[in-house]
Amino acid sequence: MLTTRYVTGAPNWIDLGTPDIDGAASFYGALFGWRFQPGPPEVGGYGFFQLDGRTAAAGMRTGPEQGPPSWTVYFQTPDADATAKAAEQAHGAVLMQPMDVMDQGRMAILADKAGVSFGIWQPGRNKGLDVVQEPGSLCWLELYTPDQPAAAFFYNAVLGLETYGVDFPGGTYTTLNPAGGTEDAMFGGIVPLAESTEETEPYWLPYFEVTDTEAVAAKAAELGGTIRMPATDIEGVGSVARLADPYGARFAVIKSAPMEG
């Protein structure tokens, strides 16, 4: 499970690129109870989505030249430069070279072998998100990819991520966890693109915990978002819905099933 006790390879940040940060703040505020707090002028409009005073995500206004509206997930690294080099050696790409973000940390934007973008964050003063797993915060990630073994190899080579096969009704789900972690450390999964009926291109999909999946999906539609997959019960997992905000950024919500034991 996700935790704020971040280790190498674990997701430690997520941010939204959108053409309308005020509109996005209104949408996610109504959906998750977030309040948008703009950062200082020197960060160019970048700000933080706060949940009860704790940072649950971040976001900023982006233009068409920066790609379509989307969520970007960041993974912890002790050395952003070395990780960027490892991505290139594993036949990925460096989309944004490693750079210092004041004294907060060092970051880069990379792409995996299938072209899926993601970020890396080498912590400075900013160690990562303040809250995960709670309602209104990040709780899971899924990578939709055309080549599951190649993706597993890439993220192992670059971030040290390890995989487990977990049996579910209808097949096996491949989970991800940081190097050396047990199954309890899993934070996401790899889904073959061919098995999905609503995904047509590879990308990382963030999941946010909620207390009522159906109600949140209905609220998202009411606010101008899109229901890409209606609330669906998955045995042993919970109730899941896949959505998009009014600007097209994709995300999912889940009311997790109680953990056994």
C-alpha cells in the first residue's frame, strides 16, 4: 500500500497539468474537498491541492505545447541524474533534464520504452505528498501498456521496481512494489493495454480513495467531467470508476474493500 514513509522507487508526488487551473481547482475541490494554494511567484503558477491543510497533489496551468491535460506521477530517487541516465540506457527517454526546484528537491520528466511519461523526484526540503490512502488522496496507480514484460523490465532497471502476480477472478493481476518490499508494499499494477476496453494508448492512471464511488462519479459528470467506466464492484478490491475531468485529464476513484485480517 502507499505510504508517506517514502523509499526509493515509491510514488511520492503527483501533479496536474491543465489549461485552466482555477476551473480544475473548482472541480477537484467539489469532488475531493481540496483547496488550491498557489505557490510563490518564482514557481510560475505551480500550486498545491490541500486536503485539511495537507498536500494531496499539485498542479499548474499548461499549454498545448506541453501536451494534453493529464496527471503526472513522480517516483522517489536518491539521484535524479543517475536515474535519468538509467532511463536512456533502458531505451526510454529524458523529456525534461534533471533540474533543481529551489531547495525543495531535484526533478526530471522521463518516458518509458512505450513512450509513457512519468516524473522522478529527489527530495530536498520537500519529501513528498503529506497524505495518501485516505479519502480524497492518492491510493493506487495503474500503468496501461502494450507490452507488460517490457514495462516490468524497464521500471525494474530504472527504479528497481519489482512485480508480483496476484490471482483475481478471471486472471492474474501484476502488481508493483519498491525493491525489497513484500506484497504489503505494492502500490500499483501493470495492465496489458489489449485487455482494456476503454484505454487506447499507454499511460499512468492515478486512483484516489473515496467513500462512495457511485456518488463521486455522478458528481464528476454533474461538474462537467466524463464517466469513462461507471462504478464497478471488483471482488476483493472494491468499487472502482474511471473518470476524466472537464479538460480531459484521466483519473480513477475507488472505495477500497476492507482489508482481510
